[in-house]
Amino acid sequence: MATLEELGQRLETTEDLQSIVRTMKALAAVSIRQYEKAADALADYDRTVELGLIALVATGGLESRPPRRPDGEGAAALVAVGSDHGLCGRFNEQAADRAAERHAALSERTAGAVLILAVGGRVAARLEAMDLAPAEILMLPGSAGGLAEAVTDVLLVLERWRQERGVVRVELVHNERGDEAPARPTVRGLLPIDPNDLARDAGRDRPRRRIWPGRGQPMLGTGPQRLLTHLLRQRLFVVLNRALAESAAAEQAARLSSMQAAERNIADHLEELRGRYRSTRQSSITAELMDVVGGAEALAQSGR
């Protein structure tokens, strides 16, 4: 049975742990909003890129385009986004499991190799445990201010793989916040980008007068192909940036959920420890009183 001193030390340690968990909860809640604001801030920029594509549609700049390669030709790549830190439940397991499913699907459709780029040390370790060792591993930024640099690093790796290893198809796997769960895995296709899809998204299927939002027709300041190349690069940047921001927000939401569960468990454990401490203290006080009474009776008998 634990002594009163041991129970007191356990109580003090558990209360310190409760304070740490509460601090982590507060940091996670603040970080969620930080990354959500970063994702929302890209909406205007995304709209600008979309308007550029609409301008190409309205002026007929997407009429001539290079032919696409067949699906089975060339290598493929998979970008799996996770986290560098733990205490976020099954966040990395979900991303790794979804990446494994897409890796198997891409392997069936692609004649070449399927390379994996892991963004986050934890998801990389999970993939290695599943015998899907990433070809390269990138670390995640510690704040929303480093997202642009992280996106640039991802794009540089993909461009190098495209030139050196013939990668023509790229998919992105990451977590996003869900309605019923703090994080849910999702898949996005990054490459190849089909101008037909862009035209449809920009409004080719709508009436001609509704394609461009202004009253006049847009004028291109450069060649259509050069502008298209630039806009596609910007679109990739925006998609990756928003994906990393959404993944980071989902990570913090998962961590907040884990900390809330931990706080409830710690509160229950504290209540149990306090009950044991009170019971042990009462037993100790009773034993001391019995010793005093017994000693007094012994002295009284010896005096008689």
C-alpha cells in the first residue's frame, strides 16, 4: 500500500501533468485558427489565378495544347503529408494508410516506379514500417509563416523528379478537418493538369457572356502558352499551400481532441488519487490517535 508521502508526490506530479495538458490544449486551439487563417488568406490569390485561366478561356488561349501522355507511360509520385510531432491520435496512421492505398493503385496504372515524398517525420516512419520507404523526406514548418518555403521545397523535389526520373503523374495525400472527426484523409491530383478540366472549371460550359466577370473582354499581355505555364505553376503553389495549411489545422485539431481526452483521464485519476490520499491520511491520523490514547492508558496504569 502506498504511503501518504508517495501519494502526495503522485498528486503533485499528476497536477503538473494536468497543467501541461491544459497549456498544450491552448496552444493547439490557437494554432488551429492560425493555420485556418493562412488557408483562407490564399482564397483571394486562388481567385486571381482562376481569373487568369478564365481570361485564357475567354480569348481562346486554351484551344491549342500539347497532347497528354497515356496513363501507363512515365513514372508517378505520391506526396504524403503528415506531422513531425506526436500526441495527435491516429493522424499520421490515417495519412499513411491512405497513401498506401494510392501507392497500390498508382503501381497498377503506371509502368514506371512510384516515388514517395513524405512531408513530416512521423508519417515517413509510418510508411517505412509499412515497407513503403519514402524516396525523400521533408520537414514541416513550425508556424504558418514557413508554409511558402515548405511548398517551394516540395515543388523543387517534384521538378527534379520530373527531369531526372520521368515523373508525369503526381498525387497528394493529406488530412483535412472533418465534420465528425478532427482529421480525415483526402487525395488530390496535382499532375498532369488537363487544360480541358481548367476550361470547364473556369466556365467553358457556361454562356460566353458569363465567362469573364467584367463587362469588357480581357486582353493578354503575353503569349497564351507562356501565360498558361505561369498560371499552372501558381495553381500548383496555391493547391499545395492550402493543403499544407489544412493538414496543419487538422493536426492541431487532432492534438486538441487528444489533449481533451487526456485531460478527462487525468481529472478522473486525480479524483481517485485525492480519494486515496484522504483515506490514507485519515487512517494515518487514526493510527496516531490510537497510539496517543494507548500511550496515555499505559502511563495511567503504570502510575496506579
